[in-house]
Amino acid sequence: MTITIYGIKNCDTMKKARAWLDGHGVAYGFHDYKTAGIEKGKLKQWSDKLGWETLLNRAGTTFSQITRGRQGRPERAQGARLDAGAALDDQAAGA
């Protein structure tokens, strides 16, 4: 079973995660959703399972650039930036 990690290639958290996996000889696939995007169905699946609040990266620069009036009302599974370290494909989680 090969796991798939989802993130942004240049994210420091992703760099650390990939270095750890490489250092421990763990086989994995990497999906860069900044360049490859993410299917709406996959995002909805994660949101339904974990809640959109878990998927929203509030520490990233994208979120900090959103106007104050919109920060309190992010739409469920719309326009959410995924936390690079939070999302594992169901295959990896054994679900």
C-alpha cells in the first residue's frame, strides 16, 4: 500500500514530511494541489469526514490576505486551502 500526501511543494511542513518519509524509507506519492488542483469530490470527502475547519490553513499567507469581513465566514468546502500536513488519502489511512 502506497500512501499519498497532499500539499504544496514549497511548504516547509511538506518539506519536513517528505524528508521524514524519505529518511525512513516510506514509499509515498505526492499530490501538489497548488499545481495540480484538487477534485471537488475529494475535498468534500475530507470535509465530510474531518470538518472544513480542520482543512482550512489559517496560518498560511493566503488566509492572512483575506479581508477581515470574510475570515469569519469561510464557505464549507469552497475556496479552502488545505493544511499541507493534514490530508492523507483514504488509502493511506487504511479506510
